[in-house]
Amino acid sequence: MEDIYRALQKRLDMYSLGFPETQSKIEITILKKLFSEEDAKLFLELSPMLETAESIAKRTGREQEELTKHLEDMVKRGLLFKKTKDGVAKYGAIPFIHGLFEFQVKRLSKDLAMLLEQYYEEGLSKAVAKSTNMFLRPIPVNESIETKSTVAPFEDAVAIIKQASVIAVADCICRKEKKIIGKGCDKPMETCLMFGSMAEYYIENNLGRKISADEAIAIVTEAQKHGMVTQPGTAQNPAGMCSCCGDCCAVLLSIKRFPKPAEMVFSNYYAQTNDNCTSCGNCVDMCQMDAIEITDVAHVNVDRCIGCGLCVMACPNEAVKLIQKEQSKKVPPKTSGEQMMEMAKQRGVLPK
């Protein structure tokens, strides 16, 4: 019955970056590959607010033992989130991004990858671009900022990593999908970091492996050397941190298509060149937003610059530096929950 899948699409469209309807109905085809009708019905009885199986059973009239089995099965297939604290398991609905899409990283078939690529082109790309500033945010490469004491902890990748209680690393779903369909790049694959309860979910469901803070820092550092933009969630205590490339990343690809990506991101910096430039072109090759061009020397298009600092790291002559934007400094929400609320307000799902 398509009605249940359309109801599921509409529910998912309320969460995070959304899950928009398309003329081709490709989104329904994707949902049918992931969810049985019984899965869809149970998902629609849940919300992102975590609940015990006992609470869900009382609220829905379902038999608790069978309900628990169904919940656990959906968790294992990446269709629900689960958090266990003090031996008590709680379950909740998840967005498409970050959620259903990323949780398929170990079970991504070519058929599903092709469907996801078609959906990205037909509907998801525009939805991602509209709200990406409250989803992921580019933060500067540590060595790209001259006065380290001015860097807030929420803009310091090392500080973000070190505050995490648990860390997991997983393959990047964006690069994996592109590779499967023959459009991938040669950048590192195992680069997506998860923190706290999200890390525990990844570890428990074999989506990623547990690592130390030092290992996580090394992964981010190596990714930056390959020209990958460091992007934690838009929260001071984010659930994860991506290392994104302009070839595969859903977020960067979406904003790259617009003339002024700088206006679409949550960033406090932009790059500026000086007279030391020798026109070597290293910065051009490193930039994921096509924000730099060489005429006589390198010139930065500030409308396209997202302030990641990769160009600073790439320059052998100290001819590029990051400048803090003069307007009031942007401060992200404290938690991932507050982040989701702000995103919902921005999209008009909740009143502002």
C-alpha cells in the first residue's frame, strides 16, 4: 500500500534536512527497499524522542515481547536509533540524513546506490542546500589560524574530539555510494567520526569501529592533507564530524552548485591572499568550492569561500591566511537536540 509509504515520506520530510517528494516518486521506491509495511507502521508510531519498549507498548497497545523483537530488528537494519543507559534500552525514529542514509553504509547495494543518486539529483540536493548551515559547518584547519588563542573550542577539531566520551570511525556513505556507481574519488574512505551515544550506536551495530582520540585526530589530519573539509555537526557538542570532498559529499556538492556558497554555510572565516603569492596553484587544487583562481596571482572569490583553511595549509609561501568575518561571530547551538530544533524552525516545520 503506497499510502503508508507516502505517510512515511511526509514524516521523514519533517526531520533534519527533510525528505522531499518528487514527481518520479523515487523516494517511495527507496522507502520500499528499506521498510516493510509493518516497519513503516511502527516507525510512524515513534518519534525522535527516545522511549523504552515498555512505554511504546503501553502507548500503542502492542504486545511488548513482539514489539521489542521488531524494534531490535529495525535497529540492526539501520531504520531506528537505540540508546542504552544503565541497562535500559530506548528507541526512536531517525531522519533520512543523518540517519537512514548513513546507517546503510554496510549494506549499500548497487541498486540502492543508483536510486539514492537519482533521488539526490531530483529532490534531495535542493533540500540539503537550503538548510546545510544548521546541519554541518566547515571549521578551519588548526594550523590555518594565526592566533590560536582566538579560536573557540567549537571551531577547533582537536578540542571537539577530545571532549567526546566515546569515538567511532566509519566509512563515508557519500564516497561509498559514489564509488559503487563509478563516480567516486581516490580520497580516504574511513573518515566519518561519531561521538558519544551516536558512536555507541555505530559500534554496537557494526557500522564503525571504536577508536581513541589520538586516532581520530590522526584521521582528520590525514583527511585534511587530501583536501577534505573538516565539518562537525552545527552544535558545540556535535554527534559527529565529517571530512568532506567536493567530488562526493552531498552537502558540499549541493552548495557548490550555487554562485555564493559562503552565504549558505555556518562559518566565521574567509581566505585572503597577499603579495607572497608565486602563482603555484596549490591552493586552487586544494579548494573544494572552486573559490580561487590564478590570473597574475591567486585571487579568492569571497562569495564562494567557506573558510575551511585548506588553501592556507597547501600554500608553501604563506601567501594565504584566514580572516575572521567582521560581523558578529556565529555561535552554534549547544547540543544536537537544539541543533535539530533550530533546523526545524529554519525549514518552517516548527514556528520560530
